[in-house]
Amino acid sequence: MFSAQPLKGRVALVAGAARRIGRAIALDLARSGAAIAFTWLTAEAEARSLETELAALGVRSASVQADLRDPAAATAAVDTLAARLGRLDLLINNVGRYEAVEFERITDAQWDAMLATNLTAPFLLSRAALPHLRHAGAGRIVNLSSVGAFRAFPTHAHYCASKAGLTHLTRAMARALAPAIQVNAVAPGLIVFGSALSPWEDKMRDRTPLQRAGTPQDIASAVTFLATCNPFLTGQTLVVDGGLSLI
């Protein structure tokens, strides 16, 4: 039977949930019944606002400031949040970095920062969460990849490489952590956070078969689907891009 709150009694940890896509994910999971643990790095005001919004929904929540690129910080964040909310059933690896740089202008520091945020941090947080997810008995991990994992954008080489790595890490984790933990990913296409589009974004929207850009809620709904769907699904990447990757 369909449940209006399929995640009732579960605890979801959403990394980087204070704003944008992460915030939409946290709220969507909360509306599905989950208690919300989340991390933030610099967006303290937005984090406090999210806590207030979750409380207004009647949802338990807890948050910590953490640089998830640091192994000790990632472990401390997971353990602290699991202790505050009593358990951990679901991990959403949403932390991410994005920038456009011509290939020959990518610096060593930019390359390292991109991979540290988009690939190393999800690995560290997943590793730290394993004891809690296994204790839950049917844990799930959802990674936030990108259509850039499959499309070679010439001004986003380091970003594309990091997301391709995360997509393949999803597959490797799905095998390594089965049968106790399901691991899947969502790969967004063009997602906008306001009404104004850059010339590049405008071009991408026009090339998208569904003729629009995506919204944070489009991605949040996909994450909630993977958090609640058939338990026989693992190692998959759900591309949510309006058909952009088809062309």
C-alpha cells in the first residue's frame, strides 16, 4: 500500500543542505517523513533558516558545520549527527563544486579543489557512514553526479572528470556494499536557481528536448524516488536532464 510518508522513522543525512539543490532535497525527504541531519560549510544563516523551516514542518533535525574534504571532519560529522538523531538510514552526497574554465587555464589548485569536493568528499562521507548504515539494516546512499559525467564540455574538463569519477564510484560502491546498502546516483542536467540565464545556460536550455531548464525540486524528487523505490535497484545513475544527454 502506498504511504504518504514512506520514510517515516528514518533519518537522512544530506551533505551540503543549507541552500540550492541540497535544501530542496532535505525538504522533500522531510515531507516524506524522514528526520533530517545535514552539514554546511559557510552558509550558516541558510542552515539556521532550514532548521526553522524543518521545525515548522514538525520534523526533527540536526546540523553541523564541517569541511567534508577532511577525513577526520567527515567522520566526526557523521558520528555527531547519528548520535543526535539516534540512527542513520540514508546518506545523500550533495556537496559539490562547479566552475567553467578553459582547459589550458585550469590551475593545479583548481583541479585539486574540484576533485577534493566532488569525488573525495563523497568517498570520505560514505566510508564514515558505513557502520551506521549497516546497523540500520537496509541503508541507502544517493550520490549527486551530473550530466557532465557523460558529456565532454570543453570548458568544464575538471568538473566533468570529477563527476565521471563519482558516477563510476557509485557503481563500485554498489558492488562493494551489497547486499546491506543500495547505492545509486542522480545526474542533473541544466538546473537554474533564478530567472536569469547566462548565454551558455540559455544555449543549453534551447538544446534540451523538453525545452526548459530543470529546477532544484526536479532533482529533489529524483533523490526521494531513489530513497524510497524498489529495493532491487542499485548501481544505477538516474539522469534528470530533460533529454539533454540524448543529443
